[in-house]
Amino acid sequence: MNVTGAGAILQALRDRRPRTRSELAELSGLGRAAVAQRLDALLATALLAPVGEAASTGGRPPTRFAFNPDARVVLAADVGATHVRLAVTDLSARVLASDGVDVDIGRGPTHVLAWIVDHGRALLDRVGRRQDELAGVGIGLPGPVEFATGRPVNPPIMPGWHDFDVVAFVGSRFGCPVVVDNDVNVMALGERHAAFRDVDHLLFVKVATGIGSGIVIDGQVRRGAQGAAGDMGHVHVPHESDAVCRCGNVGCLDAVASGAAIAAQLAERGVPARARRDVADLVRAGSTLADQLVRAAGRTIGEVVATAVSLLNPSVMVIGGSLARAGESLLAGVREVVYQRSLPLATAKLDIVAAAAGDQTGVVGAAALVCDTVLAPERVEADLSRLTVAAGR
Amino acid sequence: MNVTGAGAILQALRDRRPRTRSELAELSGLGRAAVAQRLDALLATALLAPVGEAASTGGRPPTRFAFNPDARVVLAADVGATHVRLAVTDLSARVLASDGVDVDIGRGPTHVLAWIVDHGRALLDRVGRRQDELAGVGIGLPGPVEFATGRPVNPPIMPGWHDFDVVAFVGSRFGCPVVVDNDVNVMALGERHAAFRDVDHLLFVKVATGIGSGIVIDGQVRRGAQGAAGDMGHVHVPHESDAVCRCGNVGCLDAVASGAAIAAQLAERGVPARARRDVADLVRAGSTLADQLVRAAGRTIGEVVATAVSLLNPSVMVIGGSLARAGESLLAGVREVVYQRSLPLATAKLDIVAAAAGDQTGVVGAAALVCDTVLAPERVEADLSRLTVAAGR
């Protein structure tokens, strides 16, 4: 069966606006007979469903069709150094249920991924959905990932994960597509999905124990030639500190402005702070010193962000992560430097804001990544028969 | 007539490999009858032509079809501050004839563009092609351009050009599409077309009187939210100099490492050099001081390039412009800092090279931009009847 155009029809409907056959013919460039045939194929998958009635132009009102995000579900996992958040979402990345549990990533991939599989099944049960209703699984990992294969590449805080075939391990257990990306890319997607759906140029910077960024250009996360794009933490910044970075270089942004670096600066000044959480707690508790150090870190981060703004000309720059949630100081420091440094053409319409999506950013982004992958037009057309069989209930 | 898929067929054939009807059916996902109808439509435009014979599987050998880059021509203009280069190319951006003439951009858009129109017509005559065979005109301008409209946006060295409707002025005279972009984006495309056609992630840096960059990510030039992406010249760099940039800020890369900045540094040291050409001439003549200053400029540029490499993870970084052509010093300075600063994952497979395409980079890039625009699948399908009528000769 020729289904060319079915993918485009579904793609157009993902904006949630119902449309008539004529509107779909116009959108897809297909004739009426071809539209009818593609609609039948899509209706058989339940990804699309007829809805109410269109404004009549006389005679019988035409049926309208809409995307049905409940046709399938997505399992999303946001894996951190010591914590995993899981969620089941619909096909618009809306969270139906979620759960967060402490899991040590250092226990290795088979332990952590088996945990995700078990708890993922339990979470599906909780919302009353079956495993064969999964459209896909999305996983964000705290390290570099080769996106095409889903394999971690020498991830510094993930012993035992290098080159592990995450897709095969999880895919074989769930029997569905698995998409793996690094956590900051996934957070950038989650923030865009939650608050900036119409923004095509967005820079997301996460400031927690370390510093990283996710870059959305022309509506897509850009990962670069080896998937290393957005590696802001190891950009060199001019700084009086001679702190050595965990990468071995001196003067990396990570070594002078991350949560770990600020904790070390506090400890040097006699204030015990062992981790970024302590830093955030001190800021919230009103520590002037902690607040000053966080603001200074914001200015240093702002120097790198100013360069990124000149190079990429985004319209929104979002700052997230635990340090950004501790108050306004980090954001104020970033803004101070970026608006001073960058040219008016690049900053006149630039919004610099704190992340809005909170704890769920990662799982929402991982789910959005799965939806964009499995609902991509060419993928839908290739998978139609499989989708139809699986939907037969 | 339904021509959905005709654009995809033409797109697939742009790799110059001839294909049979069966191969095109497989590539496009269309049935044999649909492929035959799309082929007829494309053959009527001459954009596609039947060629030799395929290896026979017994019986009559099937006809193969290939993209015909001679079906139309492109006029390309690379406009500099004092010089315009013009070329007529085929639809694969191959230069058929070219010409360079001194023209002062300060005389304003109507003067410069009327010159381009007149000399463009003469150049078409020289290669024996008619104006109605033009597929489009591509123009690179030395300043910020709003790509969607082709209008310059407050270009600093182009008095009278702000917001001028270049597309309407040129398009009304030639009766064809006109694409306008800034000169560095066009050079990035030209360099990719000439030497790195399979490279999807390329950073091009031009070092001449000023410094700018063109960014290719996932195979496309990325221009950002307002078309200001790649503005490397006004990135702030740590430097002992307090030279004020023409933008009003202190410490911009342009103010400390451009051809103009090096000329000023030479003049301060008693060596008369008024412009980047003098700097390049001094380097070629063996001036140790000029060579040292150019290498130091390369290191300073390398600091910004290192940040761009961390953020974008390109696989090729090309350095061009008159200063790059003056010898190895600029490139050596850039390499020194980038390989020291960036993480192994981003530099292990990174080539840092001097531009290969020379004087023609700009016109080749402008022509490639026109070809990619007018031969884009949706554009081809929308324009098929116009293309067919115009080709009727």
C-alpha cells in the first residue's frame, strides 16, 4: 500500500487542531482519494481519530480529524548521578504518572537499566496501560552520548557505562524503539516543550555540580559531529583562580563557576559546603557570602553565554539546574554580562530567563524526543503496518 | 496535476548519479505510474534528462535519468567594500565565466545593484545564455542581512543600504528569484561546496579587515533568530590592549586581532601599514614583526574558535580571508590554542585548515545558495509549470 504523505498528514495534526479532509488535502498536496486512503491507514493505528463537526458550508457537515495523543504511551527516564526520575506520558509528552528514586549510577548500566525496566513496568501498571502500548522509551544520561547509537562515550561520572548498548538492553525488554541522549539536551527539549514551543533558537544552560548546555537551532537540538556540542563546562575563561578542572586543564568554566567550584570556594573561606545542594541551601538561608559567590559565578558563566549569543543569535536563553533554582543571583550575574557584552542586534530581542519546568524538565524532554522520533513522517510511514497490528485491540 | 514527489526525485538526482525508474520508485516511495508522471513533468523542464543505459538484467536495458545542471544558469555576486566579483554558473555552482571589478559599496544600493544587473547581462551574453534561462541570482553582502527578506540591517560599512529591498530591485530586472545573504555565510557555503561537500558541521572564519564567521550545522548555514549568528568579531577576548572597537565596546576580537587592528599595531611600532593588504604584503615580504603580530592574532582568534568548537563540535574549521592567505602564521596561531584548549572528544577528529577555494569562494557559495533554494523539493513542485513554460525553446 502506498502511504506517502500519511506521515505529513499526522505531522500537520500534531498541533492539535482538528482538520477536514479538504484541509488535509491542501496541507499535504495529495488528491482527495489519496487523502482518504492515508486517513484510513492512520485511523487503523488510532494515532488519529475523527472528532466533532466543522462549521458547515451547507449540507452535511464534514468530519474533522485530530491527532490522538492517547493512542500510545511513552516511558521517559531522567538519570542523574544519584537519582532517577521516571514518567509515563502520552504522545504529546504530557506526564500521566511519575516517580523519583535514589539510584547510584556508579552501580553500572545493567543494574540501573534493569531498575528502569522494572519500575517502568510498575508505572505503566499504575496508569492502566500495557507494555505493547509503548511508542518508545526515552532516556537522558548525565554524560556524552553518541546519539545515533545511544551509547555513552567515556562518561566521566558513569563508571562501566562507556560504549554500553543501552538501546539493545532496554529495547529487547520492552520491544519498542529506545532513544538515548545526554541530560542537558533532554532538559533543553523539555524546557522548550513546556514554555517555548514556538521558539526555534534556544540556548539552555544547566548549572549544578557541573555546567553544560543544550543548543536548539532552527527547532532542533544540535549535537555536532561527535555529539559533543554544548560542552560549555570546559570552555576556558579568564579568571584569577588556578583551580584545576577534572578534565586536567586549568581555567575551565566548570572549575571556577559550577556548584562544586562554589562549594570549594566557600570551604576555603571557612564555610563548610560539600556540594551544590549545600550552596543552594546557604543562598536560600540568606548567606551573603554564598550569594556573592553565586552572583560572581553567574558573571563568569555570562562571559561564555555572551560568546554563545554572538555566535548563535538565540531568542531565548534559559538557565536551569539546582543553582539557578536557589534564587535570582545566578541569573542576575549572567544578565549583567550578556547585555553588556553582546551587540544590540543579538540582544534586542533576547530573553534571559530561569527554567520554568522544574523537576519534570528532564522526563518531559526525553518524552518529547521520543514523540518527535517515532512520529517523524518517514518513520510513521515505515512503521504503519507494525503500528496497525499492535493497535488491534 | 499532482506532482508530490517530483521534488524528492530531483533532489535525489542532484548527486549526479543516473538512476532507473525502479531506483527512483524506491527512493521516492512512489508507485511506477506516479514515478512515470513525475518524470514526464521534470523532463519537460529539462532539469532532468535521460542518459546512457543501465546494466541490463536481460531484455531491453532500462533508461536511466540524471540531473541536468546545464538546464539553467545562475548569476552570483560577491560584493565587498570596494570590489565586486560576478560569475555565471550552472545548476551545480560550477563557474562558467567570472569577472571582478572595483566598485565602491559606499555609492549606495541603486548604483551598485544597477552595475551588477548590467554586468550580469554582459556576462550572460559572454557565455551565450539568455536572461530567461536564469534560475536565480545570489548576492553576498559585507554586512548583516535579514535572510528571509534579503534586506541589509544597519550594515556598518554600507551607507544607504539599511533596509533596502535588494530582492525587489534585482528580481524585477531579471524576472527570477533573488537570494541575499551576508558574505561570510556565502563564503562558508562556497568552501563547503568546493572542498567539504560531505561535511555537515563546518565553521568558517574570515579574517580580513574585520573578522566574521559562517556556521554550518547539520548541513545548513545557521543564521539564528535575527540573522546575526556567526558574529565572531564582537566577541569579548581577554587582552592587554584597550583598543576601542568600532562598535563602541572595548576588547572585541575585531579590535585586537583583525587586519585593521594588526595594521594599527604595526603603525604604533613605526611600520607604516594602513590596511590588511599592507599587513599581508609585509608578511609575504618576510617582516618578522608582521609575522609575529599575525601569529599572536591567530592565538587570540583561537581562543574564540576554541569556545566555538566546544559549543558546536564541528568536524572542519576553515580559516579564510586575506590574512589567512598571507602565510601559515595565522593558522598556526589558531591551531596552537584550539588543540590546547578544547576537550579531546571535540578535537580528536577536528581538521583546522586554510580555505581552499580562493577568490571564487564567495561567488561559488552564492551560486550554491541559489541552487539549494530553487531546487528545494517543495520549491520545485510549486514552480514546475513556470519552469516548464520558460524552458519551452
